[in-house]
Amino acid sequence: MRISGEHVEPGDPAFEQRLAQSIEGEVRFDAFTRGRYSTDASIYQIEPIGVVQPKHAQDIATAIEIARAAGVPVLPRGAGTSQCGQTVGRALVIDVSRHMNRVLETDLPGETVTVEPGIVLDRLNKQLKPTDYSFPIDVSPANRATIGGMTGNNSCGARSIQYGIMVQNVLAVEAILADGARHLFAEAGDVPGQVLDALRHLHTDLADEIDQRMPKLLRRVGGYNLDTLGETPLNPARLLVGSEGTLGFFTKVKLRLHRLPAHRIQAVCHFARFYDAMAATRHIVALAPSAVELVDRTMIDLARQIPAFAPTIERAVRGAPEALLLVEFSGEDHADLLRRLKQLDALLGDLGFPNAIVPAVELEFQARLAEVRAAGLNIMMSMKGDGKPVSFIEDCAVPLDDLADYTAKITECFERHGAVGTWYAHASVGCLHVRPVLNMKDPGDIAKMRSIAEEAFALVRAYKGSHSGEHGDGLVRSEFHRAMFGDRLVDGFEQVKALFDPDGLFNPGKITNPTAMDDRSLFRYPPDYGQKIPLDEVLDWSDWGGFLGAVEMCNNNGTCRKSDPGVMCPSFRATQ
């Protein structure tokens, strides 16, 4: 039986009642809750059947059993910051962030920590700080991103050049499978032998294809991690990392910890031409920095218009550069870091960019720069009007030697389609967040989106890069897996899905059996969007294009869920 949920309507009262009578956590099927959970940070909006907020793993197991019996898919969710539509669907959404957010065990001698999937990264690191350890996969939405979501997405962060990505830092996952069984996925776990044998056999069959078609880059998070199935010893947790909730429901995650560096030093490197910044990156990486982050002219100009960030921009930016590279060195010897800062200055001079750096030695200045970097998406999305930077080729990754030429050709692609793009983020690993500015209400711009995607992904393949370097597959990129990986590997993905979830219970349509990325019926702005809603406006919203224009400024990235100091969001905090 294929599970689709088509015969159960959103808000179904009988389904809601069965859940409410059977679990200890909250069951929310009201229209307001369904509306809030119908979006994430992507271009999509799909109303769920309802939402469960479990108190413990048994609640999850019970909800899965009831959903399976009702023929309703199950969709795990944390903060909902995914940019590819992983966390939206016509399904029962199970949100672990409200209650399942504890640290379960800390093993400092073993340098590990075991947590529930709903714990927020910043809250975990706050608890770890007195130990001088941290979990350093420092994604931008760290103040609301959950470990479960990061594991499901195979998240990366600004310092992946030093620490790796989630797949290198997740040691074990406890998960409930589609048949209701709970297993520990680990080197010494309890996954049934026949499942492990099937996975090993699959790897043997596909080993040559994996070697030829899987991009040999750190930043490759597309598809399932079939390459890890040939490792000795086999750790099946690495297969679950990046599976986007399609293979099982995580109830515990064991992570590798890293010692906090004693010191960090940063430099803001200025470039008059964007191409020069990209060409210089591979030389800078040879100095062994812990991060190299790009900020383009658009982001500089937008940040200057935001009062919270304007003073930092004025302090960090000299003149009118087309691009900045924020370079960080970290380690135990402060004097050595200062020496490496001088090496960086000398390197840039040798490359033809003398006096190009603004040092950031003071911790307070570094923290301010980090705030601007972490707010990159929100800054970019602060553009007013219908045109917004749209995420769909957001995180393609290419080898550093090709980065400058790749970015130049993507810019040419935008120009051919009458679009402009914004660029920022992880230059150190060849993974830049690039977004063409498009109007997702305009059929013409939607057609441009597909054309740009097809051209960009073809270019990525030509450079032997990855079409998904950080933000996963979801509804945006799963359609393009056959072109990226070839028929045999995609058939392998489908075999993995069938082995774990033969009826399609978990998050259908992601990674395997996808819909078209430009199916407007799934968009936040469907074809019938825009009908005038009569409003009696008391305040003047003209600067935003009216009240509806102000509402549309929300990019659904979940910043209102953050727990650190700031103005947003009092309503969310009061209900936690």
C-alpha cells in the first residue's frame, strides 16, 4: 500500500482525536497551526494534515503507528529552516523542537554528546561551553536550527573546511523505522543483519558507478550517502545523515565534540572585482584558515540600510568594494595567529591587492562580523518589492580551482535571462549562496527559474561539482538527480528507500519519486495568488507596497524562533 494522505483532509477531526487520545504531547490540527507549518524557508507552501509535538520517543512511535494505519505520511520537523522544501508536505508533521530538546549524555573523555533531535545548536553549545568543547558545525541559523534537522539535512556551516560536515560528525542515530521498530544505527548498533547485508551488496554492485558519478568534494549532500556503505567498519548512521526524514524518524543523535580554540583572529579582505575575490580564494585556503566567507556588494549595500548592521559595515568596509572575503584563523597560539594574519596581508599584496585587509582582532568586532554573516539570508531577503533572491541553485559547489570561472559563467547565465544575482557564504569550500532575483508570482520569471536551474546544473556537472552542496534536495533538486548522478545511482537511491520504507510513509517526494521543482500548485504563490483581500489599513504601509507587501517580506527562515537576545519574537518565546 502506497501511503499518500490524499483521502485524509487537513484538520481531519477523527484522525486528530485518535492521536489526542493516544499520546502525551500536543496535537494541533487547527487552521492557524496548519498555516504556520505549511511553509519553510523555500518557495513552497503545502498545508499539512496536522501537527504533533511529542513529549518523548514513545509518542513518536505511537503517532507513526496511527498515521501508518490511516494512510497518512509522516514528516519530521525541527525549526523548519530548510530552503529546498524538505519540511513541508501533505503529511502529519511531527515537531520535536518543543519538548524533545535535552542533552542525554555527555562523555568528555570520549569527546561525544548524545542529544534528543529537537535541541537547538546554540543551546547545546551554551551547555557545553564550561567544558571547553563544542559542536562546531556552525550553520547560520544556529540560534534555532535543531540537531535532528541538521542531521537529516547533512548540514555544513562556515567552518567545514576545518571540522567537516554533519556526516563526519554524527557517530550514531537511534531511529524509528516505518515498521515501528526502533534501532540504533552505529558501528556497534543493532540494525538487523539482513538490512546491513543488503546495503553492503548494493554498494558492491554500484562501487564503480559511485566512484565515477559521486562528486569528490567535501560539499556534496545530494541523494543518499551510498559511498559510506563501503567503509570498514560500516557505520549505517552515515546513511541516515542527509536522508531528509525519508528513511526513519530520529529519536537520539550521538555527536563528535571538538575542543574550542583558545583564540580566533579575522580579516576583512577587500576586492574591487568579484572575479578577483574568487580567484584569490584558493591561494588564501593554502594558509589553512578555519573559514573564508564571501560577502558581495549587494549584501554590503543592503546591510548598510539596516540600523543593526550599519555600524559594523562602516567599521569593516573601506570604500566601495565589489566583494569581501572574511578570513578567520583559529588556534592555541595567539602570536602564531597574528603571524598568519601578516602572511595573509603579504599574500594579497603578492596577488596584486596591497593594503586590502581590515583586521578584526578584538572579540567584540569579530562577534559583530559574525552577526552580519549569520544574518546573510535575512539581509538578502530584505529587498522590497515582488522581486526577491530565490533559492534553487543556492548551494552548488565546485572545486576551488574552478570557482572564479564558474561564478563568471553563472553571472553570464543570469544576464542572458535578464536577471541579477546575489552571492555570499562559503568561498573556502567552493560553495556560494547564489540567488537570482526573480518574481515568483510571474509565470515568465518562473520559466526563467527552470532555465537557469538547468543551465547552472549542467555547468556544475561540467566542473565535476555538486548540485547540492549544503541545503539538500527536498522539492527543489530531487528532480535533477538523474542528470547529476545517473540512472544506476538514482535506482540505488530508490532501492535504499524501498528497503527502509517500502510504502512511502516517511516524507514522500524528497530524494526519490520527486515532483517537478516548478510545480506552481506547491508554491507559496500559486497561480491564483494575489486576489485582493479587503483590508481597513490604519497604518501607512506604502513603503512596503501595501500591507500584503509587508507580509510577503517574511522569508520563512524562522528567525522569529531564536532564543538569543533580540527583539524577535516575543510571542514565540512566551509560548515556549
